Amino acid sequence: ESPQDGERVESPLVVMRGQSRNIAWISLNDRQIFTDEEGKWSEKLIVSEGISIMTVKARDRFGRETKRSLQIVLK
């Protein structure tokens, strides 16, 4: 949900938010994260100046995995 791919940010503290459905396991940059009962999640990250790439991976109970990456730019 946020931030959007290619977004420019002013602060090194970035709050990533998203929602997932029908997953058994989810990670952000290879670190497990957790969702609420509705599948929503929110994580704070510190990014360095320039381009940062964040990757969210999710796996369902059958072992199928999906991955989505996005880039943000710290001015």
C-alpha cells in the first residue's frame, strides 16, 4: 500500500504498510513480519541516502511463494 514504487522520501524513517490474504508466512527483506487478523501489516525501516530496494515475500500453506520488490529514493 505504501510507499509506492519509485517514491521519493524526505526522511530516512519509512513506514511500509501492506495487506495480504491467504498467507502462512510473510517477510520483509528476509526478516519475518506479522499481520493482524485482517492481514494488514506495518513495519518501520531506516533507509540510506539514494535508492533503497525493499522486498516482501509471502508463502501460503501449500508452499507457493510470491515476491514483490519496490524502490524508494531518499533525497
